[in-house]
Amino acid sequence: MEPGLLLLVLDLAGTFVFALSGATAGVRRRLDLFGVLVLSFVAANSGGIARDLLIGAVPPSAIRDWRYLAASLLAGTVTFLWAPWIERLRNPVRLFDAAGLALFAVVGASKALAFGLHPVMAALLGMLSGIGGGIVRDVLLAEVPLVLRADLYAVAALAGATVVVVGEWAALPPMAAMCAGAVLCFVLRACAIRYGWGLPVAGRWDPIGQPPARKPDAEA
Amino acid sequence: MEPGLLLLVLDLAGTFVFALSGATAGVRRRLDLFGVLVLSFVAANSGGIARDLLIGAVPPSAIRDWRYLAASLLAGTVTFLWAPWIERLRNPVRLFDAAGLALFAVVGASKALAFGLHPVMAALLGMLSGIGGGIVRDVLLAEVPLVLRADLYAVAALAGATVVVVGEWAALPPMAAMCAGAVLCFVLRACAIRYGWGLPVAGRWDPIGQPPARKPDAEA
Amino acid sequence: MEPGLLLLVLDLAGTFVFALSGATAGVRRRLDLFGVLVLSFVAANSGGIARDLLIGAVPPSAIRDWRYLAASLLAGTVTFLWAPWIERLRNPVRLFDAAGLALFAVVGASKALAFGLHPVMAALLGMLSGIGGGIVRDVLLAEVPLVLRADLYAVAALAGATVVVVGEWAALPPMAAMCAGAVLCFVLRACAIRYGWGLPVAGRWDPIGQPPARKPDAEA
């Protein structure tokens, strides 16, 4: 399999699992079929679209290439029809989501580097590719984005993207760096799910303050 | 009247009625004058701005051409001054809104085709032109966008935009296809208002579950 | 100091104070460290990024130039570590925020003019540069943007940006116009804070209606 084709397949697989997470959130909020399909597409493609707009790659891949749309709509339809069944698969879906995050982060960083961005920014745009979809999904549902308040999610994406950027700087073979970055991101995220790893919250130790914003149950 | 001028007039008319819907929502939430004007502009122009950013037509028409701004501000000011009177016109305004949706959908699809997008994407961008403003309006008001949860709104826009795309493929005269698409969208939307047509919601038949998200009264 | 360098320094100072406002809002909502840093960056740079996307200046400065990121992250880290101390500085921070607003408005209008936009649109894009960050900050926190419902905030930015546009039209020296605009914006905003100036809200005088949306305490 040539690298370009492999990248595309991984990208579409990531799109599919992210779309599952968006559709699941939509079904839970009892959106209609159209709303569920929109959330599928948005959760799967907003990160990449934002990245492409920011680096000047218009029209964004998700708009130019119908396969991203097809993967999103397929995931949305599947979820709409068999939502209770997908719900029961919560843990597998979270692992798939971690895989999608890993793929998007390394592919996004790689694309930003190819467009000549500063390495630090390329790493951040890789992270944005991974987390952007979930942010827009939550904004559309009028919730504070989960990624801003829970777990080691964005940091895992940033770590994976950073490996790609460092690999480029060290002139490693791109595919090796991408694989290493994706594995690092996936392992970090899987450990965060398994062991409840999170980042610190700024200390306000008043016991009668507002309750913490973290809602572990809201996770897709 | 030449086609270009006709398109502009229709586009400005659609802008005006969409701005009415945004301003009405702002007045209801007791925003100040500036907030109402911003919601007018946003509700009327976000869909077109998003479409233009995605197809690479920068600066977007709504930014380059002051007439879209003028139409939006006029509608916002009218609503701000005579809000109770506009409220009483709810049903006419909903029909105007359906007309705006029809116009934006066919104009948007036509513009996306002119920028060389894949036909499927052109139809979706036509739909986005029609529904994008309402989505941003609701996000700014911290609500789940109405279009994701109620009625046959986006589907009507998609149907109208699809007619334009199919017309282009069948080499029909563009104006004929646009008229047919606009009429189809308007009729679908008017029927959805009149008969309460909607899309299915994923089945969860537990009677004590959370109440459905659909709020027909929240419609502009 | 040459004008370009002065502009950069002012721009970075504005970025820093806006990032403080974003980070403060994030700490209040008990986001984790990453969420606080994201809100810092978003509050400081969304306005400029939106402006740059709209005028076609991609990649936006905030993405191309690592110093905007550095200023944002520095402000976010400072706030995260010493949040209660920053809270106590509420009034100084509000004045800094007014200074940031003034700087962003005049710099934004100036940049839009340089990209050949219509003067009215350049003034509005200057305003957007100033208020965009706060809008995205509030949307991410699932709140109705403060700027839409309180005080003379956006109008102050618009006034400052208008001075720059009129100065360009009258062929005044750019730096003089920018200074005058920034001073006007700052003074208007400071007076609004001091004397509670605001814009009218559309009249609905029913005493048992919904409470006004204005929440003075939510201000950064």
C-alpha cells in the first residue's frame, strides 16, 4: 500500500469513528435524523476544516472529497438506526475514538508542515484537527466542550502531533514518525480512559463553591 | 431585468427576512440594540460567509458588498423599534423566512457550482447557505440550533439546492432550474409549517425519559 | 521606535490582556489547565483570526507568528497559577481589557483597509477584531456573549475603528488617526465601566417578564 493511500484509509477510518461519537451525542439529545447526520459530519470534519481554512487549503478536503461526507453519513445512519446497540458498545467506541484522535493528530500535523507552517503551530494544528470536531459538536449542543474540562484528551493529541513535528526536524522517515506519534497519542488516551488521568484544575478550595464542571458521564 | 440583477435583488430580499428572524430572536432574549443588530447580520449572512470561506471566495460577498450589511441593519432596526408588531406578524414572517431559505439555497448551490465544486458538495453548500445563519444565531443565544431538531427545514433547502445541481447536470437553463428549486423548497417548507411535517427521531420509547428537544414555539 | 514594531508591541500587549480575560473565565468555570490555556488563546486571537480569514490573509497572523501564542499561553499560565490574585485585580484587568479593545480595534481596521476593503466594512472588521475573541470565549462556555447584552463595549470598538477609517479617508497620518481612535475607544469604554453606560433594550415593560439577560458580574 503506498503512503498516500494508507493515509487516506486511516483518515477515513478516523472520520467514521468521530462521526459515530457525534451521532451518538445527537441521538442522546433527541435530535431528528437530519440533526444527527449534521452532528456526524461536524464532529468528524470540523477539526480538519478549521485546519484547512487556517493554513489556506481551500476548499478543505472534507468539502472537496465526497468520501469524507460518505463516511460521516454512513456512521450517522448506522447510529441513528441502532443507537441503543452503539450505546452498549461505549467502551469499544471510546477506543475507536482514541484511534481517530491519534490518526487525525498526526495527519493534521503532517499536512500543516507540508503547507510550511512554523513547527510549533503545526503541532497545534495537528491537535486542532483532532479536537476541533468534538468542540464544534459540543458547541452545537450548547454545552461546554468536553475537551476543555475532562481527561487527557487534547494533550494526547498534542503529544502525537509533536512527535511528527520533531520527526520532521530530525529528518526521520515521515511514516515512522507518524506511526510513533499515533501510537503515543493512542496509548496516552487509552491510559487516561483506563486510569482516569486528568490535568489539574485551578485551586479554589472553598467547599461550598460551584460544583466542578467535569461530567465524566457526558463523554462520547 | 437581467439575471445578475435579479439574483442580487432576491439575495437582498432573503437577507432582509433572515435578518428579521435574527433580530426577533435577539429582542426576545432582551439583548441591547447592538446585540440585536449583530444577530440580524449574523442570522442573515453567516450561511453565505461560511459558504464563501469554504469555497475560497474571499472576502465573502457579505463583507465585500455593503448592501448586505445595509439590508441586515435595516431589518434589525425595524425589529428593534417595532418588535411587538413584528411578533404579531409571526406567520407572515415564517413565510418570508421560507422564501429566504429558498432563495439562499438555490443561489448558494449555484455559486458553489460556479466555483467548480463537486455536485453533491454544491448541493450541501446550498443547504448550508440557507441554514447556516440560523445555526450561528442559535449558537450565539446558547441554544441547540432549531434546524437540528425541528421540522422539515434543512431538508427543504437541500431539495431546492439539489434541483439546481441536477439542472446544471442536465444542462437546463440555469434560471429555470433555480426557479424550480426555489419553488420546491418554498412549498416543502410551507407544508412543513402548515402540517407539522418533520423527520423521525431515533427511537427511545421510555415514557419517563428526558422530554423531546423539539420546541415548536421557539421558531422565528 | 518604528511604526511596525510599535504596532507589534501594542498588538502583543492587547493579546496578553485579552488572554487574561479568557483564562479568568475558564478558571471560574473550573476548566482544567488545558481548557484554561485554550480559552486564553481563543479569547485573545479569535477576533484577529476571524478578520484575517474574512479578508483572505491566510494563514492568520495568530497562526503564523508564534509570539501571539506565547503571549496567550503566558497569560493563561499566570492566571491559572494565581487566579485568586488576578480576581482581586478585577478593576485593573477591566482597564487593561479596555486598552486591549482599543488596540485591537484600531489595528484591525488598519489591516482591513490595507487589504482594500470598503471603509464601512473596515470599521466593522476593526470592531470584530476587538470583540470576536470575547464572543468565541463565551460561546465555548455555552453563554450568550456578554458583548451582545451589556454595556458600551462593541460600540466603543466601532468608534475607535471608525476614527481610523475616517483618518485614512481624510489622508491624516495613519499613526495619528490610530492614536486618536484608540484613545476614543478607551475613554468610551472606561466611562461605560465607571458610569454604567449602556445601549437601550427593546421595550417590553411587563414587570413579570423574564429577567433581563444583563449580568454585570459575569464581566471579565
